Amino acid sequence: MRLNRVRELRSLHGLSQKEMAAAIKVRRATISVIENGVIPTGDIMLRIASFFNKDPREIFFEGSVLSTAQEMNEKKIQKRLERANK
């Protein structure tokens, strides 16, 4: 399961983790943990998106991540409806 597209985009641009980290002013280890599924802060998310000239949603909220968020939202709405109908 792909957690985000950071590794894919970095590789497409022929960058090492160290080069990318220097470009967005973070440590190389930060890139590594993001590529392994840790969700970055909003600030770092925006730096990465800007660096690749992409909307952050295209990098961090695609596929199963987005589907999971939508499913959770639908469950919350369903619970609220059930409570309102009691």
C-alpha cells in the first residue's frame, strides 16, 4: 500500500533524499520517515508540494488514504443520523 507519493516523485526527478532535504530545508531523516509513512506537519507538506509544483492532496491524500478518510466521515455522519432519529 502506498502511503504517499514522495518517494515516487523524488525518484522521478532523480533526487537523493539528501538533495531533496536540502532543497526544502529539512534533514535527510525527515524525508526518510515521510517516505515510510509518517505524515509530515502542514508546513513540510506544503514545502514538498511546492517543490514538486503539485497540490498537497495529489501527494498525500490519494487512493486508499482518501478512501479511508471518506469512509470515516461517512461513518460519523451515519452515527449522527442514528442519534438524531432516536
